[in-house]
Amino acid sequence: MCSAVAMSAPTYAAAVMSSTLARLVREEDVEQQPPRLVDGALFDLAHARLVLGHVRDRERALRNIVHAVRLGGWVLIEDVDFLWTELGEQPLYPEDRMTPYFHVWSEVVRLMRERGYAVHFGRRLAGVLRSAGLELVAGEAVMTIGDASLQRAMRLTIERFATELVAMGRLSEDALHACLCVMDEPDLLFTGSPMFSVWGRRREHS
């Protein structure tokens, strides 16, 4: 039998905790202390997806995750990297849709960074896991193209933050409207930011 713990961002955790699956889920604050099984035992596997980019002390949170895993157990961390903002463009088709979208998205990413979100944490994961003492560190980075569910999720993210940017005077209502119209197009080919998935094993002897 494999004992595993999966950790997600607070908004997802709240949704799960309110569902019929609540009896199978225990909410943990990995920034404060390592998760534990009910009897205090350690896990064989710990998986955190889109978690560490949101917490203030990412290194401490990762140490807590590692300490929740038995010696010889595995840790899998997944986080996104908004690298398109550094390149100044993001692949969309039709290509003329990129400008109205990217103008707004760049402002959203800037606000997220100001709020403490690590917008480029994905690319650092391998080094962070190695620094945490894990061995056999490896991983992959994947970008999805034409994923309707990702497109909807991105629209919700933009709407959440861009509405605040409009109120702050950093974005015009016309610019936001143009961006949301692009995200509503059913034939849009949207290329997402890369999701880094990196894993490593806790050494048998620490």
C-alpha cells in the first residue's frame, strides 16, 4: 500500500473540502509544518501542484514537504512559469489576437508578481529540489495548445485580476473587453505557459 499526499493551491483545496470528498481530504498548511498521516507516519509520495508559487517562504514549505516523506520516498512538485512575458509575445492563432490579449495578460502578471506570486518559479524547481537534499532529480516541462479548459481558466484569472487593474487605473475597460472577447473565441488556438513537473527521491540516509 502506498501512502501519498497531494497538495493544491488554497482555492482548489477549499473547493474540494466543501465537496463530498471532504472525508478523504485533510487541509494542511505546508508553510508551517510537515503534513502527516493520521497515525503520525510518513508518506511514500508527496505531490504539490501549483502550491509553492503562492506561499511566501517557498524553501521552508518545500522542506516541510520533504520531511513528510519517508527516507527513500518521492516528492513531485509542479508549477508554472510565465516565460512568455519575458519574450514579449505568446503564441495565439489567429495571430492578430495576440496583441489585445498579451497587453492585458502582461499587466496581470505584473500585479501577481507585486502580490508575491513567483511567476517564474517553474524554471527553478529542479535546482530547488536538489538544494532540498533530494536525489535522482528529474522532470519535464509541458505546454498545451488548443486546450479549451485551459483557455477558460485563463479567462477567469484575467477577469479576476484585470478588473482590479481597471479600478486602479492601470488598465482601460476597452482593453479588458477586447482581451476577454479574444478569450471567448471558440476557434482560438491558445498556447499556455509551460508547466514544470520535477521529482526527486529523499535519500535513504539523511
